Amino acid sequence: MSVSLGMPSVRGNGDGQGARGPVAARRKARQIMVGSVPVGGDAPVSVQSMTTTLTADVNATLQQIAELTASGCQIVRVAVPSQDDAEALPAIARKSPIPVIADIHFQPKYVFAAIDAGCAAVRVNPGNIKKFDDRVGEIAKAAKDAGVPIRIGVNAGSLDKRLLEKHGKATPEALVESALWECSLFEEHDFRDIKISVKHNDPVVMIAAYRQLAAACDYPLHLGVTEAGPAFQGTIKSAVAFGSLLADGIGDTIRVSLSAPPVEEVKVGTAILESLGLRERGLEIVSCPSCGRAQVDVYTLAEEVTAGLKDFPVPLRVAVMGCVVNGPGEAREADLGVASGNGKGQIFVKGQVVKTVPEAQIVETLIEEAMRIAEDMGIEIGEDGSVSGPGADVVVG
């Protein structure tokens, strides 16, 4: 079913450019499969996160994976620092609704355990695995036989000592050299089912490293600002770094690293992709910052509309505007909107004024109109938020 909403499609024109912004054509990366999720090539940029539970606690880990999946996570990583964690992998990999990547440090034996357990991929950090280079041949054979890709994950905080001595610190050049060196070792064994990350806590260094890496190879790239910080700081750093790279067509998967619940990482990552037109948007609230011209309480209105339409399953752009300068224009361009003034609000639906209501009725009226738009699209919304009906296929999953 084709439905015309107020915003243009973000699917782009086939060359990697979304209709909403100046996103460059995607870098031509080879494609790998992480379980059922394609990464690289012309596949959409995927959102990843990592569980914070003890992996050995299978039930707790699966519960968190279920929560991440519900929030839009497409690939999940689990830490495997102990034998108990390794023994939990088969059950987690089998029952997880999304592909599971095993995160391996220090012990090469857990790489083989993860492959045997049926994990969709394995992440290895060469700088943290003693004599890792000596085991590459065995790892490459096991991974190739099982059809399991390897992510070579280089981190500024655990860079190989040889490279630290050579470069003095974790420079972009040092990160890239580490990643490409490890790739070359796998290539010697005819293994190229590889994804790379070169993470740093400084967005400027991280951006430079990924740009160098993108120019030097055709492997798919996993973007990340490592140890980005608490929610606010980490969101800003990640948005700046990811936005710069993704707008240049660089990046095939992303993980926002926050000192916050992992579901928040997924929300931020999804919002970044939506902002760049790289993922179909869900509900989008456009609201003005308020100023001396505002004649209604814009802050409260925006908060109440956001709360009232939380988890609304239909992709809508809703404008909540507080004055007559930009209000009518923004409200007219949205799927649904209000232009407020003198204690009243003009309600717009698909560019047309449908009614004028007192300020106290704006929120409930917008919610009513949102439900009516859903009905017109053939979408029935249950009390539990479930959707059905002939138009349900337009709902963002």
C-alpha cells in the first residue's frame, strides 16, 4: 500500500543518497552476512548494541536481548571473558531473535568456542590476545568452515604495544595500521569474511582513522566512538562522529557506546540514521525552541504531545509550533501540526487547516487526528499498541 505523507521518502534514488539530505553515495564495501543481517554492499546501515548482563546468566542475557530487539537493535554483542560465558553461548545463540556476536579478548580458545556455539560472528581485539597472530590460521579455518565472519576490532585503549612504540600514541595511522595488518594475516589464509572497527574516544581521531581505512580497503566498517561517556556527552560525540562519516557514505554498522542502559544506545543510533535519511523514520516531533513571540507554553505542549504519541506505530511528522512566524509553514509541511497563538491552536492535517481549538485542547486534538490518519491509512491500533488492517505494512518495524 502506498501512502503519501508530508515528508519525502528517505529511500533515496538508488545511488545512496536519501531524499532528505546531502548524504553521499555509499562507499563500495564487500558484503558479509552476520547471521540473517547483510552488512556492507548496498545493505542498510544496521544498529548494534552490547548486553550488560553476565553472559553466563542465560535468562538475564536473553531478556536484555529481547528488550534490545524491541527497541530496534539488529545485531547484539555479548562479552565472553570466562569459560562459564563460553558455555552459555549455544543457548543464547539458539534462542536470540537477532544475530549474536561473541566479543573475545585475551583467550583465543573462546573464539573457537563461539564458532562451535553457533554465534553469527566473532569480534576479536588483536591487541588484547597474546600471540594472536600465531593462531590466525586456525581461527581462519574454523571461521571459514562454519561460515562465520570475524570483526577485527581495534581500540585506542588496547592497541598493540609494538604500534604504540612506533607511533607514540593511538593515532589514526596506528589504528589503521593495526587493523590492516591483522587483515593481511587472515588474507594469507584466504579468509576475507571480515568487518573492521578502529575505535577511539576522540571523535576527531576516530573520524580521521575511518576515513583512512575506508580509502585503504573494501571491507565493511563498524563505526564506534569507544568510551563515549554518559548519555548526553556520548550522544553528542557519537552523533558528530557518525554523522560526519555516514554523510560521506562511510559506515555499514554502528554502535553508540554510552554509560547508560543499552536500549538507550539503540535509540540514539536509530535517531542518527533517521536524521540522515538512512533509516525509515518513525514518529518525528518538530517543535520550535520558543522565544519572545510565543503566545502559548510550547515546552509543555511539545512534551505532552511527545508523551501522548509515544510508541505510536505509524510514521508521522508532527509539528508543534508556538507563534505565527514559522508556525503555519512548519505545520503545513508536516503530516500533522499545530500553529499556536493567542491561547489557541490551528490544527493542520496534510497541509490543510481542519479546525481551531483552545490551547487546553491542542494535545488531545492532535492525538485524535493522529489516530484518524492511521484509520485513513487502513491501520487499526489496538489498546496494547498492536497494529492490524490492510495498511499495517507501512508501519515501521
